[in-house]
Amino acid sequence: MSELYHQLLDATIQHLEDLKSRGVRFVPVSPEAVSALTQTSKPAAAARPQPAPRPAPAPAAAPRPIAPTPLARPAPAAPAPRPVAPPTPAPPAAPTLSPEAKAAAIENLRQRVLPCTTCSHLANSRQTVVFGVGSIHADLMFVGEAPGADEDRLGEPFVGAAGQLLTKIIQTMGLSRETVYIANILKCRPDTAPGAPGNRKPTPAEMQTCIPYLQEQIDLIRPKVIVTLGATATEGLLHLTGISRLRGNWQTYRDIPTMPTFHPSYLLHNNDLAEKRRLWEDMLLVMAKLGLPISTRQRGYFLK
Ligand code: URA
């Protein structure tokens, strides 16, 4: 697919994520748009036999769920992703800490993060500071963008609807929330206007302020693989934009192999099997990199 196609796709994904973070659950899509999207996939579809195209849904007065995107899309040709800021230099080789020293260092960091008021607007609006959860000895670390309302209330990352999907993904990989580590770029929930539904995307300034804490977490935990969840976390950590091209392609953060993938919230209301498969293929790459066993059943998830 062309560069323009990927730019449009990224813009669409970003727009849908923004809408969703503002509480929008459905967007109306005209039958003409659905039909045009179906046409977009035709050249790729010619490569192998395809089922008959699905009929476009009839127009309705009420808003409908987001229309499925074309199922057939070849692996992206992946022109070089666009850097938006200089990458963070890798740290000097960290001394290997004993489990006790590592636990003490993480606890010390937590004690510095919990009372943080650097972003006074966030300190004033938050209920809790969401530090991170899981094993500090984990080989695999997931990085999201920021706590939502549920996470802010409970003080734990990824416990809302998107979190439940992430938990399922982790379990499908044969792991558990207790054996991986989960953290966010921002430790505080981005504030929203009183009564406003949904979440707000963190600003670049908020991410820049908070990311040293995540960097310290990563330097202490030293996972073997990092997964960035969604466009915002990927941009915050890797300074790269274009999640639809980046996903499935290994990057490096401070010498650690890092896999960008979709945010689970993107898939929550998107029933497109092909998009689920793309995220799952990213997880298969992660499992292979970690040397985890992959069953035939696991290899086949979300294929028709
Ligand atoms: N989305 C995120 O990026 N992080 C969370 O902790 C919850 C939802």
C-alpha cells in the first residue's frame, strides 16, 4: 500500500482513538464510504481467492458501530518511520541488582513517584498515582499511555475495559498479569472538564515531564522485550509516529527490543478480525523473541 494510504489510515486510527477517549462509542458511516473502503482492498484481494464482498449495511437513522475495515491487506512495505524527536540514548550498562536490591530500588522510585506534583493540574485532579503492576523481574513489559477513570480510582494500570482485553491477550500468550509488568507513560490520569465523558490524550509536555519515571522503571526492571500499546505510547517512548506502519516491526528502546502494537481500546469496538489478527501477530513475534512455546492453536488465532 502507498505511503498516502498509511498516512490516511494512521490519521483515521488516531481520530477514532481521540473520539473514543472523549466518550464517543459509535460513529455513523455511510454505505458509500463502506463501499469505497471495500474498493480500496480490491488490488490486494486479487492476490488470493477472497470470499464474496459483504453487502454494505443499509442506511439507518441511529448511529452505527464503526464500519469494518477491509480484511485483506498485505504486510506493510514499511518505509522508514518518521522520528519526531531525537531517540533517548541507551543507558550505560546497568549493574545487575540482586532481587532484594532491585525490589528496594523500585520501592524507592515508587515513594518518589506517589507524591509527585510536578504537573500541578494533574496532581489536583487525580485520585491516585498509578505507578505500575506486575513482576519487577518480568521479561515482558507493556507500556500504555495514561490511566483512565477506572485506573485512577483503583491505582492500577489497565483495569478498565481496555485493561480487561489486555489481560485476555496476556493470558492467551500463556502469561499472566503477575508474570509481566504493566506501566504507563503518564502516572496520573489526564484531567478532563468536570462532567466530561471519557479520557483525554496526554499532551507532549505531560509525557515529557513524566517519562523519566518510566525510564527509571525500565532501567531497573530491564525487561527482555517491551510492547508499546497504541500510537500515543509509541510516540511517547520511541518518538515515532505512524502506528499502522510501525506495528509488527521491531524497534529498540535503550537497547531493549520494543514492539509497537495497537492499543487494546482500538480493538474493543472494532470487530474486524484482520485487525485483531494483526495485534495477535505482533504478540506471536514477541513470544518468539522471548523463546516462549507457541502452540498450533495459538498460531491460528483470528485466522478464518
Ligand atoms: N489505557 C492506557 O493506556 N493505560 C491504562 O492504564 C488504561 C487504559
